[in-house]
Amino acid sequence: MSPAPPPGSPPPPREGASAELLARVPKLLDAMRSVGGGLGLHSTLNRICETAAGLAHARYAAIGVVDEDGEGLADFVHHGLDEATVRRVGHLPDGHKGLLGALIRDPEPVRLTDLTADPRSCGFPEHHPPMRSFLGVPIRVQGEIFGNLYVTDKHAGEPFNDYDLAMVRVLATEAGIAIGNARLYEAAQQRERWIDGSVAVTTALLAGGDTDDALQIVAEQARRVSGAAAGIVLLPADGGGLEIVAVDAPGPTNALGAVVPPDNAVVAELLAGRPVFVDDAGTDPRLSDGPVRCYGPVMLLPLCRDGKVLGCLVMPRARGAGPFTRTERALGDRFAAQAALALTMAEAQRDRERLAVYEDRDRIARDLHDLVIQRLFATGMMLESAQRRSAVPEVRDGVGGAVDELDVTIQEIRSAVFALRQPAEAPTGLRTRVLREITMAAVPLGFTPGHRFVGPVDTAVGELTGKNLIAALRETLSNAFRHAHADRIEVVVDATATLPDGRPGVRLTVADDGVGVPEGGRRSGLHNLERRAESVGGASRLGPGIGADGRGTTVRWEAPY
């Protein structure tokens, strides 16, 4: 019978157990607690690398995350290399060749005394630190290969032993659990972002605001939820192809209003209702003449409803960024479907509003024709009769002048009746389109804004600039109705303007006597005006209004022809 150990002494090792292995168990337990201590995926991978290096007494550690196709690495997280060395080395491993590629194709533990002597090694790039000993084990998440955990260069130049392999394998198992939890958490957050974006888009489109403003919100939300470098909305162009109608990007862009021709292969796919996913826009020949050629991965989604393609949503990422995953593609499809549904409902709502306006215009036109003109005509006849009976020359002249004024007034009212009854869809010049917007705005405003034209408005202003000018006028009048509470509005379209850089152009001025632009208020409408002006090489700015002491706001929107 063996004597009992003295009090306070460590228990003797069990039979078959190694003292070194038992000594590492507390470190392993600490490492497992550290690995499972967070939910962010990338931070979890960093902790796993740091923990593996400490547990195996290695200088360097890394995790290669296998891509969805299982052909290479989608991500490479490393520990032990400083930032200066990483910059000098440059491109990180992609897993398509060499020892890391072999581990992807055959995910089994690998332990090497000198990795440079292994026939599967393809050498290190320039400026890469020298490494000898190597230990790699696979990481499985819910039974599927997630990637591989590597540790290299054991301290003191020793090779990795069986205990190192045992510790790293246990850590890889725990890492698989932690990574699984982190992926579930990030997937839940990702779905929440896409759902929030869909709700924001639906709310904006059904709020009854300006269409361009709503489409801009679609672009903004698409960029935000997808982590893209830009959000772009395209709608079918009149002459075929797709026209860019909304762009959300960090800096100014001249893409607004550009048309991607119908013979483009990507346009044909999108108009057929099929999504397009591109890994690198810079090398894909289908995007060589499009607005996203300077980006990397691109997700292009059709906006479809009831078999009809309403438009297209484009989300490009910066060059060098990771491609869109299957999950992101599925979430993007749902977002696009929700945006298309909201666009359809918003268009139906706007049709109802337009119908109400047209009915009101018809009523006004009938009243003007049947009541006002008839009364003015009868008044004119009474005045003419009084003129003939008067013996005083001054009275006859005064009455005659009044009759002439009544004739002019009747002609003006008849012109207004004709304009009210003119089909809104008829192709017209810029002057008529401006008058139509002013007439449409008169219904909600309760009065007709004053207007004045200077220069050859219809002949000098190009179609693209004219289209953006009309949108700017609509936005400005809408802001005046919803926010300014104005009693007077003056609109001037000057086709003889000279821009600050000396170019000839057109200047739209909309001045009111309302409350002005409040501090801290929502300025998406003003930003839209600026973006539209910048897209055609112009500018937009604010000034004091036409009320007493400069009360109100004056918007000056100008662009070259």
C-alpha cells in the first residue's frame, strides 16, 4: 500500500497521463473561456489566433476561412505580424496553391518540422518572415469545414510535439463552437439590417413625398444594409436601356441621368428579370462601359412585380472587397422584391392622387368656361352699351379701355382652360412643362405661383438639363407647400444665365415669403437639388426670400445647357 501524499502537494499523475499535458490543462481551459467570450465573428477569429499562438508557444498563428465554393480562402486572419511587415508582404494567401491549398483539399491535421522542405510548399513572397515548424488543423462548424487553424515557428526553434497537436485540436473544436455562435449572431444582425432597410424604403415610398426623394432613399438603404460603396437605382429609359435615377455615394458623382444602352448584356439579363452577380467589375467585359467599372464585387438585382421589371438596384463594393455571400444574395433578393412592391403601391397611390388632380382641373376648367367667361362677356356687353349711351368723351374712352381689358382677360382665361385640359402625357417644350408644374402646384398651395421666362427656354436647354430642371422645380414647389407655408411664390427660368465658370446655362429661381429653412431640419430635398445640379455640371444654393426683411427662401438652381 502506497503512503498518502503530504498535505498541500499536487496529486500524482494518473497512469498513462503526461505531466506536461496535465500542466497545460489550466491554460487550455483559460483559452477556451477566452475563445468563447464574444459574439463578433472577426474578433472571435482574432482571439482564436492569439490563443493558439500562446497555447502552442508559437510566434505566428492564422486562420484561413474557406470560401463558399471550397476552392480557396475567403478571409485570412493572422497574429504575430506587425502592420509594417504586412504592408511589405502585400497580398495575403488565397489558398489556391501551396501548403494552404493542400489543407483545403485534404482537411486533416498536418505537422511539419520544416515546412520549406515539404513538396507541397510553394515558398514565401518577398519580405515574408522566415518560418520553419508548422502545425495545421481543420476547424469544423456544425460538421462542415469552416477553415484551418495554423501555428508556425515554435519558440526556441523546437518542432511542435504531440502535446501541441492535442492542445490545438481541442482549441479548434472549441473554436468551431464559438465561430458557429458568432456566425448565428452576425446572421441575425444582418437579417435585422435588411429588414429595417425594407421597412424604411416602404415607409418612404408610401409617405406620399416626391418620387425622386423616395428613390434616393432606396439607394441609401441599399448601400447601408449591403455594406456597399454605393447604392444605385435604375429605371427603364424611354429609348430603351436603363437610366440612373438615384445614386448614393460618399462623394459627388456625374452618373445621375446616364443611360446604360439596351444592347448591354447585363441590361438584357436584368430586363429579363434575372439577377447578376459580378466578382470584379474592373475585369468583367460586360461592365466596361457602365457606371460601376471602378468597383469590385457588384450585386445587380431586378425590381420585379407581377412579372414586370420596374427597374434595377445596383450595389457595388470597393475594389478588393470580398464578394457577396449566398446569404447576402438571398437577403438582397428579398430587399429588391420588397422595394418593387413598395414602388408598385406608391405608383398606384400617385395615380389616384393624379386622377384627383385631373378631376379638379376639369372642374376648374368647366367653371371658368361656363361661368367666369360668360359673366365677363356679359359684363363687356353691358359696358359697350353704356359706352354708346354716354355723351361724355372721357367716359366713353374709359369704358372702351375697360372693355379691351376684359377681352384680354377672357383670352387669358381661355388659354388657362386649354392648359388645364391638355393631356399631361403629351410631349411638350420646357416652357409648357414648367407651366404645368406651376399649375399642378396651385391646387395644394391654394394660389398660383407667379412665373417669368427669359431667353430661348425651349430651344437652348437640352433634354437632360431640362429634365433635371423640372425635377428641381417640382422638388422646390413641394418643399414650399409642405414646409414653407408661403403666401407668395415667384418662379423665374432664365435661359440667358452665365455660370460662375463663364459657361452659358439656364438658371431656375424659386423665391417665397414663407418661414425659411429651419435649423436642424430634414434637408434631403435640398441635397437632392444639389445632386441633380452636380450631375449635369451645375450647382444649387439658397438665399433670402421675397418677404419683408428677406423672410422666406430663394432657391437658385443652375446648370449648363
